[in-house]
Amino acid sequence: MSRPLTNTGGVALQHQELLRVYAFYRVAIALVLLSIFTSDLGQGAVGNSAPALYLNTVIAYTALNLGWFLHLRHNAYQTTAGQVGLILGCDILTFLLLIQASGGLNSGLGYLLLVNCSVGSLLLDRRMSAFFAAVASIGVIGQQLYGLLAGNAGTQDIVSAGSLGVLLFVAVSSLQYLSARIRSATLRADQQSRQAAHLQRLAQQIIERMRTGVLVLDATDKPELINQAARQLLGGPAGPATPYWQELHRIVDEWNSDTSRSSALMRAANGNELRLNFAKLHRGHRDSTLVFIEDNRKLTQAAQKLKLASLGHLTASIAHEIRNPLGAISHAAQLLSESQHLNEQDRQLTRIICRHSQRVNEIVENIMQLSRRRAAAPQLHDLGMWLELFVQDYRASTPDDASIQLQFSEQTVNARFDPQQLAQVVTNLCNNALHHSHLATGRREVELAVYHNKESDCAVLDVIDSGQGVLPEHKDKIFEPFFTTGHGGSGLGLYIARELCEAIQANLYYCRTASNKSCFRIEFAHSNRFF
């Protein structure tokens, strides 16, 4: 099977363009040769030795060229080296017949062979192009030798044939050299172009998968680039129509007027506090602004983790040591409460001891759980299907009057998470929701909603209750360890829940729904951009 002309994109395009031009040239030169023969202008110049041979050859050549032109056009000017070689062979044979029918090289038709051999040197390899140059040279010289023997040519014609043969080889060799240089340069440029495109795609994928938000603004503060993390942190795509855009535009203008400020704070659409870091991208006379966006809560938590890490082992050791005397205190209080000699006031004191012993034990258990927490093993799951199974298990541990409502989107919502750790998070949030709903309304009710957020392009799980909600001054503190507004909690539940969410690259935060209900929202990382 004949091989294609090339496998490289840039060279292939050049060959297609050359084939298109050569196909037009062949049709045009055939029509010109036919017109010269049939008009008065070329009478006696061509076809004077064998008019019938000339006419029949030109007509056949014209038909062949038209057929090949239509064939190339139908195949988008793509062909093989074998087909090109066949066409060049037909061209050389045709012009040798026309030279013979026109009385030799004096007709000037021999110089048309330069075009055919030159095209062959550009389309074929060195060996094949030299072969066709040799065939054309031998054919021309052979014609003149035959004419010399027949008495129709002189020695001058032999010299002209030899000169033409030398000229054919010089033209082919020169064009082969130039073609090789051009092909090499084209290949290098094509490779560099593919490498640049690959690096651009790689950089785009890296930026898109970064958990730090990246936003690039042009000289007019219009967004040129925004990654998934930035859309998720800001609460939607960048643009003048978004609620946070005016605030972001104001902060960028302030930084442009005073670039000594390296960062600034702003409030996102979901109420989260964001830290913005700026940098200039110098691109000639048009500079762009690069904005790195980070959740300021996570930066605060990172600093807090450094402090907690230094106390982690000590705290775990202390908690372990507390369990033994705590158990003794609790057991002694229970035995004391069973005594028949206690009055009601003393029994009330023992109940206080038991209640607070239980609370301290919960704190110890939570601390121990943090110290030996296993690594998350997130996998891709159908979030709605998982939630249905979770609620079936969770109902068994809730009071009979508890109401749990589920809302699902019509499409399947996939998310990547650890089922065991997510169950621990949702259990904690549902317990809080039932408790605070009962305090506010007298009814234990919680609403769970699963959907796909189109703006941030991520899966979302909402835990909604009918409680009074979180006070604005407490909104940034509820996820801190040991922070509580009640009298029976340890203050570690939401802190542990957020820690578990971060382990699966999910974002847990508090917000209000469109109906102004209290909501704890879990935004999962994109299932295809998970680190």
C-alpha cells in the first residue's frame, strides 16, 4: 500500500496547498497548449512534425488533468506518494511526446519539464525526485540521439538536451535542499506549536484543579480567566451582573492606586470572608491584574491548627489520664445516688455530678477521636442514593415525632467523599437541626436537600432546620473548638464536622436559605478535579 505524503500537520498543509496549485497549473497548461495549436498564433511553433500526435496527446492530457483535479478536490487534495509519482510519470511522457511532435527542443516545450521535476522534488523524497529527473533527462537526450541518427537533429540539439538534463538535476537538487530545510523548519515549528499547546492545556488543567482561586483581569478590569475554585469561593462566575462584582472592582481599583498593599479582605456572596492577593502581569503596554483568592477562614484555621498541633499529643495524653478518675467519680456518684439515706437536695447534687461527668466524658471522647482519626478514603458516589440509605439508618436513632424531609434534583448528583466520615458529619448536623428546631418551634424537624450548583459546578448537601439560627456575631466562631452557646454541648461537634469535611476537600459553612431558614451547607469538590 502506498504511503501518504506526510504525517505531520504543518507539512501536510503545505503539500495540500502545493497539490492544489499544481492541479490548477496542469489544467491551465493543457488548455494553453491546446489553444496554441488550434489558434493562428502558434501555427508552426508546436505540433509541426506530427500534428495528429500532438493533438491527440494534448486532448488526452487535458482529460487526464481534469479528472485528476476533480479527484483531488473530492479528497480535499490529499493523496499518496504513489499517485503523485504516477502523475509525474504521465507528465514527463506527455511532454516527451509533445517535444517529439513539435520537432525537438527548439519548440521550447522541454523547459516545461523543469516545472514537473521541481514539483516532484517538493512532494517526493530525494531518491524518487532524482529518479524522475533522470527519466526526463534520459528521455530528452534519447530523443535527440534518435533524431541525430535519423538525420532530423544536429550536434547542437544534443548539447541542448544535455544542458537541459543538467539543469533538471540542478533544479531538483537545489529544491530538494531547500525543501528539506523548509520541511525541517516546519517540523520544528509544528513540534514547538504542539508543545506550546500541550503546556497551555497542562497549565489550564493545573489552574482549574487548584484549590486556590485564580482570577485574571485585563486593563479594563474585565475577567480574562477564572478557575473553578474562584467561582466556588466567590459564589458564581465573574461578571458585572454578579452581586460581589462591585465590591471586587472597588478593591482592585484601590490596589491599583496603591500597589504597596499586597492583600485585601472581602465578603463573598455566601457570606464567607475571602483574602485577595494581587500581582501585576506585564504584557507590553497592556498590563493585567492577577488575583489569588483564598478562604480567610481556612487561613485562620491553618494558624489555629498549628497551635492545636503543638498541644495535640499533650491533650490526648491528658484526656486519657482524665478518663480513669472521671470514671471513678461518675461511678461513685451513681452509687451515692442509690443510697437510702440521701435527702432530695443531696440527690440533686449527685445528679449534677453525673450530668457534668457525662459532659466531660463527651469532651474526652471527642478529643480522643481527633487524636486517632483515620485518613479519609474518598470515592465517587451518587449523593442522593447515599443520603436515602443514610436517612433509613438515622431514623432508627431519632424520636418517633422527628420529621425528616428529603429533596432531590431530577438529575443524578455525583460527589467524591468517604461515606463513613460524611455519615458522621451529617449525623452531627441533623442532631443539631432537630434539637434547635424543637427549641424554637416545639417540633423536631430537619430538611435535607441534594442538588448540583450550576454556578460553582459542584455537588451540594443542605441541612436545614427551623431554629432561630446563628447570631451574626457568632457566625465566624461556631466552627472553633469548644465554642458553644448552649449548656449541654462540648463545643467540638461543628469543629470535628468541618475537619472531616476538609479531609474530603468539601467546604462546610453556615448560611440562610431563600426562605430565611437556618442552613448548614456542604459544598463538595468537583468530582473530576479532586486532588
